[in-house]
Amino acid sequence: GESVGLHLPTLSVQEGDNSIINCAYSNSASDYFIWYKQESGKGPQFIIDIRSNMDKRQGQRVTVLLNKTVKHLSLQIAATQPGDSAVYFCAETPGYALNFGKGTSLLVTP
Amino acid sequence: DAGVIQSPRHEVTEMGQEVTLRCKPISGHDYLFWYRQTMMRGLELLIYFNNNVPIDDSGMPEDRFSAKMPNASFSTLKIQPSEPRDSAVYFCASRPGTSGTGELFFGEGSRLTVL
């Protein structure tokens, strides 16, 4: 069946470096793609989304890129900080519910 | 706004016992979702409601699981009887009916351990 998956389960970066988290999706019918951040012991928190008719969207320190040709989504975090350490999920919106990928753990080292 | 409120935050029970998880969505949100999170399977949708009516329960594992939404401000997820493989974090989420992005607002989760 269709699914959302992540290329890298763990990512370790140094503080101040840029981070890139990747995601592959298979459901082309999704209107939006969304990135969530989940800190230990907490629920997922919305970071940024991108509409399916866009290929790039920027937020504060974060940029999401969408490549519909290869069904690929990425989250770029600029100047990664210790507070960015968390698990990041991509999600697609085939309907009213979200279909989540399995997540990438980002570890920021000093 | 207080956000989505879930209780209990932690529950430890023995196999065979009934478990009831509770959720209060954000006021005014028309959609309520129950997700389960495990290391092996990630975040899985169990069921969701629109205006208190169950719309899709295809993710509910089996008949031991049931969910209700008696009114717009309260929902329960019940497991009876519970089994060790039900151990997971259960999240409730809600969203407005006319959200432009599909963003879901999550609670802090209920961590269930079945011994």
C-alpha cells in the first residue's frame, strides 16, 4: 500500500551546522505535506507545511522542499541548535487524517 | 487556549484489565483523531471523528478497542481486555473543520504499559 517513509533514521550534527532531513512519500493525492517535531515525552508539534503545488517554503530557520517528480520531501534547519534535538516526522494529507513517516532522530552535539 | 488535554498521562495495568483513555479536544475543532505510537510502527491512525461521528475506524486493531465521542468536548478510547502488545503511547489530536493546511494539534499523549 502507499506509505510515507524516511531515508535516515538518525542524524547527528554539530551545533551551528545546517541539518537536512529527508522523506519519501508515495501518495500523490496529498494536498499538503507537513513536518512535525516531537520532543521526548511530548506530542508532535507542527513545524511547517507545504502545499502540493509549491516546491519550496521558508519559515524561521526552516525550509521545506518538495520534489514531486521523485516524490521527495526535505526539511532544512539552518544553524542547528541544541533545542532542535528531537524526532522529526513528515506527514502527508491524503484526507482529513495525516499519514506519518516513521521519523528521524536529530541529535545536536556541542 | 489549553490545547488538547489527555488523561491519564501514564497508565500501568495488568493484562486482562480494562483501560480507558480520555481526551478533550480544542474548543471549536470539528475533527478528533486517535493515534498510537510505537517504536516498531511509528504513529498509526486508529480512528477519527467529525462532529462526534466516527468517520474512519479502519485502524482500530481489533474488537478489544473501542472509541466514543459523546459530545464535542470529550472522547474516550477503551481497550478491554488489555494485552501487553497494546503497550504504546496513545495520542489524541484535533483540528478545525476548515483548516487550510490539514495541521493536527496533538495532546501530550497517554503512555500505556500493560504487564
